[in-house]
Amino acid sequence: ARTTTMKRASRIAIATIAMIAIALGVGLGVGLKDDAARASGGSSVSALSGAARTNAVAAALTPRKVTMIPTEGVSTSTSTSGGASRVDGRALAEVQQIDVGAFAATSDYKTAPPASTYVDSVSTEIFGTPNMILCFCATTNWTDNLNTGPYIAELDPYNCMGEGVKGQSTYRWVVNATGADLKDPTDTRDFKVNIWVHLYDNPQMPHVDTELVVKRDDVVVKADKVLVKNMTFTYQTQPGTQVTMIGAVRTECEVSDADSDCTATGVTWWEKQTMNSQSMEMGARQRTVNGTAKASFVTQDNNQALQPGNLVTTDTHVKMTVNGNNYCDKLQNRSFFGEMYGAYDSTGKKVKIQSYATLEANGTDGNAYRAGMNYPGNLYIYSHDDFGNALNNSQQAIAAAAFSDGNQVAEIVDWNDPSQNVLKRLKIQKGVLYKMTTTVQPASNYKGATLTSGYWDIGASASVEIKFKYDETTSQLMLTSKKTGSGANSIATPRALTLADVGNQVVYCWGSIFGQGSASLLNLTHFKVSGAEPVTPGSLSNNLELTCGENCIDTSTLATLNQYGNQFYSSPNGYSDARSTYKKFLFNKDSGSLKEDVSGTLGADVVYDENNQFFDTSSVFMTLFEATTANLATLSCTATSATCERPSALDVYYEWQSSKWESMSWLEDPSDSTAKKFMEAPLALQGKIPANAVLPKSPSGVNYAGVSLNIRYEGGWVSDTPFICFNWITGQRQEPIVDEYGNEYCDYNNDFHRRSDVLIPDGTTFEQPSTGNRFVLKLENGVEMLTADSPTACSAITYDTTIVVPTITSYTAFTMPAKPNMIGLQVKGSDRDL
């Protein structure tokens, strides 16, 4: 429970950029010399060597998110008894497991550094904006580009901000890093990293200069740990911005030659912001000794007023006062989930594939414009030039014309060598046909996950929504909620699900446990689960004749459709209309278009209207199937007067999607249209967490051992895992909201945010259904979550009022080097590489 509640808008970060350096400094370690080589005697020799040492150093230098609460850490093996490679027979029967124990000691998997974690709590929100930028900094790859000169890091705002459309925007930051060779323990050069941060969509503060310095003499290696005694990070906005800002961060780690770890850590931060001749100073000072953290800080609330704050931890609780609000959280019995992973093939090599391409086209004004093409073929024309300048309306129109269907474009292969660019013909289709291939899975594979389903009750003339989940104790599906029409839930106490509860029919069901695929409940013991694979133009020998029996798109509605309208034909309705009323569509094998077929006459493309603002946030969606004799028999509608069952009852059916984030673009050889290039898919993986896995507590409390997952892996990010909705202000956790189309989301307006609900243990094997290739995952970044406690539990805990918030004396100005000319700089950092 909380004593007060505040809206997200009032939780202004302590600093806009300042705390970037906290994560860069706390735990920063560079394996230049073993501690034993530096000490006068007695210290242990480093256990790190070779690639493991280099990777550990690079991981320690990689920015991490910041909180003031000490982490607990997490074990990521699958079993306390058998290790990552031991799984039971049921898992072996579904996906043949990869034995990670057989990987070479020098493999990428074996030499990967241990996973790091941070605590997700209201103290994280204090550093909301800098933590977002820390996320970006972690993907600039500067540890891989030491002493190579300035370069460009391309970053997708979606990955770290979670807003907008993936692949639609790109930040281009210049980075220059110098320092010791990570592979040479005798190299004594200090580290210095300059990042020219450019937030082109932030008009108040678009340019921020940053400098990180780590002195060689402050770096020590302790066995398998790397530590930094002192680090200083300074930052400043460039002249002429609406908001000017200067600041400094200093982190400390007290460690002697005889110590094996930091005996105390601390952070000192100060920042000054000026806008319209009005200035305010903020800061924080934090110190942790023997696991007990104490801090004082000053933040800016929603009314632009400065608010003092404090934090203190005990063995069991953390007490915080932030912007006048009091918090009491339990430190024990934490829950965990995975944030980023590495994917490795059957030899232990880390996976890299290309799921995107950068294109260049010449406009009628003589200027070159850029666009990004992402899997499965989404094309996004860059709204800014290479230097971050926004395109004006005229330039945007010219760029759009340059990237029209059939135009010649150049695929950029090497930013340093334009002669390697490959000329292609751009082909665009504003929709994607997905082939849905299904498998029958026992309900026990999805234990604990709440699923939502619905159907039309003809007798009641109303829709019915039900929620159910597999209960491991009773070994059956349990009905937890049932609503008819706009009525209330009629299930006061969960009971066993019956076929009558689902209208004695096969029904669709939705849940994040199924990932990007979908599922149908076949009976009380099994699901039919589908995986999606796009049908690419040129991959078929014949056009596809498809049938729609429910929610069939009426293209005449799309130009004027709004939130109150309906894009579907009124008939067929899917539950009582005869098959004779079903709509027919034709998918063109060459162009990838889908058009309605009315007695041999083809209609308009079934795609969203790009001039209709409704489709800025909405999409066109339709389920289809091939009306073969065998399929009609399976769907119990061989007679034209019969009503077909849902297409998901078939082994193969199709889904058509068209939106600003679901399209099919590809590249063709200008002299050979049959030579097509499509973007490779992110890894769409299916697997099962071993039943014997001993997992840390999940945020929802569900034990995912023995549970099947359908996930996507791209650039370290794993999506489509089961998720919950978390309110970091109240500490509440709730199940996702499901809309009428089966989409799941969190109530963002009331401060509920999406959080993964599972930590996939190291060595868990997944299979890519389209190829049969197998991969294992290994955790790189994890998240710890706390549980709110009663305010009385913290009433006797007192703050340390002797901790003084720092002042301008903590700041020392620095001279930022001149920004290198971006023309000719190579792109060496990207968060889009797998």
C-alpha cells in the first residue's frame, strides 16, 4: 500500500542526462592488470582469461539502468540438480535439446559475461529520462570501437522508449572512444568517451555533449570482477538551446588491495538547468555500505517546484520519499524477469542476421533521401536527414515520391564505401499475408496463464466473454470469469471449465503466452496453436483463392472509416450465415496483393487508406482459408447452406494484415524481376522451459517451469513473452486488458506499464519452425521487482539527515572536442543487429 498516489506527469526525472554516468561508473571495471600484479601481496589472481576476460571487461563498461536500491542478483540455470542441459522427457519430445555443456570453453556462449540486474521501482522513475538514454548508450558498441576514430551509432527510439512504431525513426549519434586495448592487460591508457547525443525530436534540448573519463589508476580486477574506484562524467547542452544544462556525476567504489569487492559505493550528482532566465539546481548523494543504502536528493515536481527526497534501506525494506510521496517496499522475496538475452546456435556461436536494410534514393531536387526497410517489409522514409535536420513538407513529398513502388533505389552496404551500394528496384505492397500453421498442444503446456475467449450466444443474442486458465493443482482448465453482453462477471468462485461455457464449439482464445501466434481451444484438454510466416511474392506457383467467413473487409469503407465505423461486411457474420454468403478473395503470387473476387471481377486492393488518420493507430485485419473439399469437410460445411467452423480448426489458414507497421516491401534486381531480396525474419522461436527448472519468482507469481513459449528474438530483445501490467507508483500488478479483437494492452493512462512475466533460464532450447534450426538463450540483463508493504512497516525506519545534497562545487567544466563531420563516418553501432 502507498500513503499517496501521483500521476506519471509529476514524476520528473532528477536529471535529463545526468545519471547516464551512474551506470557507466558503478561497477565499471577494466581488466588491464590483475590485482595480484599491483598489490604488494596476498590478493587472488584473476579467474578471467582470454575471451571471457575481454567480454567481462566490455560488459562492465556497458551502461546499465540506475536505481539507488542494491540489487540481489539472480541465478539463471534451469535446475539446481542437473544444470542447464538437463530437461525431462516431455521437453525432449517437442524440441530436441542442445547440450550447452558440450560447447567449447572458447565459444561465445561459454565466454559470455554473467547477467546483470537492476531494481525496477519508483526510484528507477526518478531517473526516467537518463535511464532511457542509458538504454541507448548500451547499444552504441563503443567498447568494440576503442581507438578506431569517430563513428556513427544508429539507434531505434522504439527499443528504449517503447513508444511509436518499431523501425520508423532512427537516431544517429557520433561516438569517439579512446583507451586501453581490452585484450592487453599491460595497456595503461586512460579511458575517455565522448558521445554527441542528438535527440532530434526534443526541441527544448536536442544536442547534449557528454564526456566520460575513467583513470587507469582507479581500475582494479578482483578475481572474476572488474571495479573502478572513481569515475567522473560531465555533460552540457550546446549553446542556443531552449533549455541549457550543465552537470556532473562522480561514482566511488572503496576497495583496498585486501578487499575482494567494494566495501562501500557512492554517487554524487549535481545539475543546473536554465530556461527563460530562470534556473534551478538539483542533485543527489547516495552511499551504500554493507548492502545498506542511504540517499538524499532534490527533484522537480509537476508544478516546477523543487522537492527534497530521501531513501534508506534495511535488511528487509526500502523507505523512500519522492516528490512529497512516501513509499515502503519489501526487499525480500523479490520477483524477476528477463529484459535482454543472447541467442546462440547449436555450436555456441552468437547469432547475427539481417532483418533490416538502409536505402537511398535521389529526389527531384537533386538531394539524396534515406529510408529503412524492416522485416517483413515495412518501409519507413526518414523524416530527418543524416545530420538530424527535419525535412520540410516539400522535402517529405519529394522523398515519398523517390521511394514509390517500382523506383530505383540503392541499398547501402558500406557507409564508408558508396561504390559498394547495390542498385535495386523497390517494390511495395501495403499489406502482408501470413500463413498460419497450427499444432495441437496440451493445455498443461500453458499452465497458470490467464486466457480470454469469446463467442456469440445465439439464444441470448449477445456476445459472451470468458477467462480461464490451466490449474496445475487440479490438472484442468478453470473458468475464472464469464460475462454476457455488458453484464457483470457471473463466476464468483473459479470452477472447472465445461464445453457449454464455450458454446459447445471451437473458439479463439488470446493470451500473451501464445506470443505473436494465435490459438483455439479444441476441447477441455488441448489447444490448437498457430505460428505466423509471411507469404512472400514469388514464393508460390499459383495465385491463392481464399475465402472469408467472418469480419470480411469492405474496401469501400476504408477511406472514410473512423472509430465509430465498421470496416466489415454485415454478412457473413461467422456464426449463422450460410457458406453461400462467404466472400472470396484472390492473393496475387507475384505482386502480393489481395483483392476481393466477385464473380471473376477483382476489386480494389485490401489495404489501409494512407490519407485516413484513423489508420495512424488502426489496421486492416482479416482471417481467410482455402475452400478445398478437405478443408470444408474439416470445418463441417461441405453444403453451401452450412456455417463453417472457425478457420483456426485447420492445419493451415491465413491472416491478412495491412497497416503502417504491417506491409510487404522488397528489392528486385533491375534486370531480373525474379531475383528478389526480402528482409530476414527476426528469430520466431518455439520452445518449452524445462519442467525441472527451478525458476525465480515471476512478477505475477506464475511458475513457468514446463510452460511452452512462442517468442521473437531481435537484437537482444525478446518480445511476445507472457506479460503483466505493473504500476510502479502503487506497486499494483494486474492482467492485461483484452479488446474486442483479442489485442492485449496495459492501462497506460492509469500508470500501468507492460512488464515481461518470465525469466527464461540459460540454456533453454528453442526451435525456429520455418527452418528447424535450434537455438539456446542466455540472459544478459534481468530486472528485479519489489512488492509494496504497509506504510506501518517502515514507520520506525529513519532517514539519515546528515547526507547533504551536492552543490556547484561538484561540477568541473570540460571542453567538448569539435564534433566530427558526419560525412564519411562509418556506422559501427546499431541496436538492430541480431
